[in-house]
Amino acid sequence: MSYKLLSLLFLIYLSSTYCSDCSDKTTFEEGEIETYVCESLSSENPGGYYCHYNSEKKICEEIYCSSSPSTKYCSRIPDSAEGKQCLPKDYDNEDSGCEYKACSDFTSKCYQFNTGDDDKICTLNSSGNKCEIKTCSSLTSESDCAKFIPYNPNKKCAFNNEEKKCKITKKNCEELDSNNCNAYSPSDGDDGTKKCIPDSKSGKCKKSSCEELSKTECSNYTPYDSEKVCAPDGEKCKVQSCSEISSDICETIEFESPGSKCVKSGNSCTFSTCSSMDKSKCGDFIPVNKLYKCYYDEEYGGCYYTDKECSDFARGECDLFNTEDNLEDTDGAKCVESDGKCTLSSKKSNSKMLEFPAFMSLIVLLLL
């Protein structure tokens, strides 16, 4: 047998027995978090894989774009060697899996292909029948700049008079949507007293100091000092510490952090935090925002605030749990009152309850 043939057979043997760092990881050390360990072994090479922890088999496994069982893994898989992105086959069906797509593969919904570059977007061509890559910096008129919408909602494509062409730049405070005010970066002219806060009238943002706000807007302004708050002072607002706030309203004042509040003590108020509580009294700290609780964390050995679970809510307050984010996490299951307690009621059990009377009605009709 020739040397070349032996070498070829050896290489074939190696390829058949080769295990990647991901698939080779089948045991874990005490204290290791399996999910994080597996993710750290993901391949970043073009056309590579996401290393996923299989909780049933208790091993790491490779998930490639073409073999992904769920759309939730698509964004974690590297681009192909040709620069195509691993995207869901069907955005409305999580079980549809993933496939590699280029911007030019789309004929609508071009935004589903994100270039990852503010200067480049995937958008419809001039004929409106196919998607293509366009760049802000290639445009040379103000009207074309305005039509270019970057992926980042805090950026804009604006005409630069010096360069005589369009250029990606930050939006001014007043141009931001009200839910993005915190993304504003202070300009050279800002004196530090004014912040970018939501403007209820315009639905955008505005620059304002605490003292310029009406008493109904105080909570929109967060002072730089975490132990102070923008609170009502007559018809206006004022940056105050707990000791300066009237004892009549001090316990209603809400800080940006749910773990901070003012506590009434006699005729005065003092500043208190969840983290400063003794471990046996974490639960004695009741955040002003009812969506949170203060609890003792065994791992870190201290009091911390966190979101309440459905079962943490008192009677009559169950519905407070049913926020958009929580309903997304529970797959639509709502927090309802049952036997005087708050419990999650799954959509499936509700549907079965509805199906049962219909089934019984059918039986009665058949018997008649």
C-alpha cells in the first residue's frame, strides 16, 4: 500500500473521529453554569455553529444554521463565508428553523436583514420589487438624507454642509421618541442641570431641569445624586433629599431605583435602601413600585430587589403582574386570583375549560 494512500486513510479516520470543543464537552465541573460554558465554546468562524446546552442529554451540542430546530437560535449563529445572515425561515413560526439569507434575497420586509452598520441599510430598490443595500454616506441631497432611516433609532442620516454629502449623526434630544430619551448623550453646551426627558405633549423628548417641570412631571427627571429625587414643591418640582420632603408625601415619592425610598419617621423622612437592610429584615423593605420586592440572596449574602413573581402579589393585586414583558415570559399565562391567592392560569387550561362545555353539549345532542 502506497504512502499517499495510507496518509489519505489516516486523514479520513481523523475526520471521522474528530470532536469539536463543543461536542467534546460532555462533563462539567462543580459550580460551572452549563449554559454559559457551552455558549463560550461557540464557533465564531464564518458558517460556524452556536454551542447549545442540551438539558435533557446534559451535554453541549452544535447548532448550525441549516439544522437549527428553532428560530430562537438564528441570531446566535455566525454569518456564512459569503456574508449571508442566519435568519428565521418564518418569523411567525418558531419551529420553522433558520436559513442563510442575503439582503438581495428579500422582496419585502427588508428590515429583517440588519447590516449591523448605521451607514448601511437593507431597503427596497427604486422599482420597489427587491431589497438592496444603500449607504447614507453615498447620498448627496437633504431630501435623500431624510428618507434614509438607520437601524439605530437614536441616529439619523443628515446633510453635512462641510462635506456636501449625507452623514450618520446622533439625534438631538427633541428628535428622540419618548421611550429613548435616556439614549441622549449630553452636548458640549449642556450645563449638567438639564436632562433629556419624556415630553407628554409631543410624544418626543425635551431638555429640562427639575425646577422647570410642573408637579405632575417630577418623576420624569432623575437627579445625578442617587440619594435625591425630583419631587413636587408647590406647583413646580425641586431636587430634594428625603429630609427636605414633607412627611405627608415622602413615602409616595418614587426613586429611579426600586431599591431606594423615603421612610417616614415621626414628623420627618429618612433615606432607606433595600441593600442596607439586615438579612433577616429584607422583606421589611417594601418598594414604592409594587412590581418589585426586597429579598435575601443566599449566593451573594445580602438584600437585593427583584421583580415579583405572580405568587408574591396580594389579593386584589394579581393583575399588576400582567405586564407585556411578564406575559411574554409566561407565554400568555395570566396571574389571577384563586382561593384567595395569586396564581398563574395557563392559556391551555383555559381553552380546555372552554372545550368541556362544548363537548358535553355535543353528547346531549347525540343522546336526544
